[in-house]
Amino acid sequence: MSEVASDPGNTVADGVPKCPVDDCNLTVDVILRSSDGESFGAHQFNLECYSASFPPAASTTTNSPEEMTVELTETAAVLRLILQYMHNVRQPDLSKVSFLVLSSLAEAVEKYLVFSAIDVCKVFMDKLSKDDYPSEVLMYAAKHDYLDLADKAARLTLGKSDSEMVAAAEGLQAPALVILKWVGMHSLIPRVNLY
């Protein structure tokens, strides 16, 4: 799967990066810097309207690009997608992003409460639980209380060992209760010796 392309020439006058959303003409009044160092122009009003966890537009006053910059823990690929969900434009095609980017996006939209993206990410995570990522989807679903999705994904992990599931839970910072429930369910499976 391809990643969303980077725009290396995204800086406009005075060191303020432009918005990564195509044809966006809104004034940039906040800069978001990704964990991998890429900066994106954004709009406080949009962040307030499309997210329930960014500060209100009226609460910040800034002058220089340094004062306008907010350091975030998400990668550039994830921020680029989030910012598309914070505009009144066609939403990105998530079938074209890798599982790593999708799962990071799913976590980020939960963190920032970007409601326009939460259910879309959940649908794509559900689809990928049937492929190669049932353990990761189980941890995501349990962490965010998506019980139906957690149940579906858990059934797809029953062939995995306890150590594989513990490693997946640790890597995704899943609640310990998820592993305890999974081990309990896993222990109920009859062991058949075919030899």
C-alpha cells in the first residue's frame, strides 16, 4: 500500500508552512510539527470545529512561527490525513495507506476526538482484522471499548500463543485486562493432539 505523498515545498513566506489540504485558501494561524519534523499549516477554527480536544481558537494569540508551533507525537503521514478530516473536503481513501499509518491514524483520531474520522478508521480496522492484523485490532478495539470488534478480532487470534499476544499488548499499550480475558478464553479451547 502506498503512503500519502509528502510536499517538500510546503513553506510559504515568513517561514509559515501552508496547509497540506489541496486548494485550501484559509489563513494559517497555527503550525503543527510532526514527530518526524515536518511542519504543517493549520487553522485554529478548523481544529476547534472538527476536534473536541484542541484548544478553542480564541484562547491563543501568536505572532511568530515559533510561537504558533505545536509539537505533536504523530508522524507527518498521520497529520496529513488528520488535517484532511478537519476540512470540508472529500475525505482521504484509507484503503491506500499502510496498516501502520492506518492504526496510528485510528489512535490519533481517538486521542484528538476527530469524530468525522473515528468510525471510518474503525471500519477499516475491522476489515484488516480479518487479514494479517487481528492481534493489533483486538488491542485497539479493547482500548477504545469497541466490544463487537474486539470479540470478532479475538476469535481470529485463538491460534496465537500467549507470548505472542502479550507482546502485541505491550507494543500497543493495551489494557492488561484484555490479555487476562484473552488467556481465559484461550484456555477454554480443547487441545487436540493429532499425533
